[in-house]
Amino acid sequence: MFRGFDTHYGYYCGHEDYYDHRTVEGAGYWGYDMRRNLTVDRSATNHYATDLFTDEAVSVINRHDKNKPLFLYLAHLATHSANSYSPLQAPQKYLDKVKHIKHEKRRQFGGMAVGLDESVGVIVKALHDNNMLDNSIIVFSTDNGGPASGFDLNYANNFPLRGVKDTLWEGGVRGVGFIWSRLLKNMHRVSNQMMHITDWLPTLYEAAGGDVKKLIKPDGVSLWSALSEDAPSPRTEMLHNIDDVRHIAALRSGDWKLRLGHTYGGNWDSWYAPPQVDDDSAAPLHLFRSPLSKILAQPTPPPNWSDVVISCGPKPANASSNCQPTRTACLFNIRDDPCEFNNVAASHPDKVQELMGRLAAYNATQVKPANKPIDPKSNPKYYGYVWTWWKTLDEDGKESYIQEGFNSIPASSKNMNKFQKPKTSDL
């Protein structure tokens, strides 16, 4: 709501429990977090989040006026970690399909992924049943690399790429996904065109018939022609991040990637192979036949499966030590070395200097971060243990608290704990 959408169903925080929909955030604050538009939806309690969002997406499709265009954005909770007390959650119906996975945490993650996979099939079937599929563009994508090997209490897999979520290694910044549409001119292939997440807006806008030139200073560029026709990408450079607080930065230009600094003291800078399953314990294929496979029949596989698999060869003995990004900038050729085994900064000083100049140019345009410290008045305990907005802005931009009496109490006041919690009936 209020971001161009007609309806919203979901949660406000960055994660939540898959069943009770409570969220624990920094400072130990916790509360219920599920809304239909602006109204707290208590009916979601004890219903699995993936299934709830799937049902809602199908309902939107079924109700939609077929004479009008539809933009449906579904940001699943799966396979994100829930709260720390129970981070990986999947119902038995999904876990039954991954019994072959021996590692308990990977099996739980697999069950969550099965639910996500079946959700895609159910939604595609809804488009098919409503005669909307042939004129649809379906994009499935991640927003970052996976939290592997126990990072964030999760067991995703980026291997053989280096690093995890919230690092600037390829395992943290390289997204995977697919586009399915009968509107694509060149189908059944693997795309390696450079693309940044900000490119989706102009890309989909153009695909829907919009004039990209009418967009006001978009951060991204349209890749619709490149993706549809397998043409070269108009994007040749992307800034992964500049964070002057954590002292990290990374930039990709063509085949080259420059990176400085590290997160978590470098403790998540390695390569994390997932726990293996025995070759003879693979799940029977019939377990994964879904509504999607029935509708699309047997999709044509890529012409060469080696195009899908990243292979970097044996890891050099010095792979973990040849890049010390807190001391000096590291340089990698990502086309030839996607696993970031070999820091070649010493043999390409001119390229390092060039990319350092590009980083400086980007940094010169930055705006001051708007991060603010945790406000004790945002604690859900003051609002019936529900995550909600706690401030408003008037027409002059002046902030005020919605809770009567809070405006006279300093934000850091220890007396906040003495303020009486409102009754649920008052919310």
C-alpha cells in the first residue's frame, strides 16, 4: 500500500515465524506481524506462510479483470530464516519429499524450497486457468546470495561460489533466476548478460509496452531486448556496494571486479560446500511432478548443461590468503574466475587504479545514510504486541508519536517501560 499497489498482504519486518507470524527484532522487541492492506490479520495464525501467500496470489489472479493489465509482486518469506528460536520451518507434506537428504538442517531447508517450488506451479496454473498465461511474463529471482552453512541459522547453498549473504563475494551478490514467457523471442537458453536488480523496473516497463524515456531518472536500464533476443547487455558496470561505516566496497566493470574490506571480520569469506547426499538416495522424480510440469509439459533443457553449472577447477593452495581486502584492493576476473580463487591486482595495477577511480566517482555522489538508532517507542508492547507505525508526519514534515503521551517523553527515556500498554480492543 502507498507504493503504487492496490492491495497488500504480508508483513512489515524483514522476517517472521512461518506459523505464528510473530517477529523478533533488534533489542528483543517482538510482536505479531501480518496484515491485509492496513488491517492486522489474526486469521493467519497457525497457517504456513508460503501457503498463505500462494493462496492470496491465486485469489488476486482469479478476481482480476482480464481486460486490464496485472502486475503481481510476490516476495515469499521462503526460504528466509524465521526467528532464531525456530529458524527453518516446513510442514510435513513438504518434508516428505526430501527424506533422501540426510543432513537435518538441509532437509528442513529442502522442505521450505519444495513449498516454494510448488507455489510457483500453483500460481502458473492459476494464470493458465484464467487464460492469462500466454500473455504473461514470469520472473523468478533472488535478492541476494544464500545464507549458507549456518549463516543466519540457515543452510542455503552458493557453492562453488565464494562467500554468503551480506558479503561482497560472488556467493553474496550473484543472483540466480529465470524468465518464462511466450513473448520472448529467443527461448530455452542460459543468459549471462550483466544485470543489476535496479534494471528490472525499466525492463518490465518496456516489456509491458511502456516508453522507458518517460521514466524519471531511473537507476537501472532496460534489458528487455537483450534478454528477449539474446543481444549484448547495455549494462557494462555495476556498483555492488560502498559502505563507509563497515568500510567495504565492491565494483564490477566488464569482466573485472574490485573489492575492498570484509564483513564479519572475514569469518564468512570461504567456500561452503553443502552436506552431500548419497548418489543412491536421490528423490524419485515423481515426487516433484507439479501443476507447473503438467501445464508446460517437459520443458526443453538448455542445449548444454555445462552452461548452467559453474566449474572453477581445483582451488589453489593460496586461494584463502592471496586477497587481504582490509589491507589493499583485490582484483578478480569474474568471467575466468567466478569462484574468486585468484587475486590478480599485482599483475594489473592499471586496472586497479582505473576501478578505484570509478569507486571514488560513485562515492562522490552518495547521500548521507538515513539510518537511525532503535527508538524504544517503536516497541510492539505499546501497541498490543503488534508491529505497527508509531510516528506520523504532518504537512510540514514534523514528526509526532501516535501514542498519546509519548511526545513529551525523550526517546531514550528509561521511563518508557512504565508507560501503560494499550488494550488490544483499542487498536
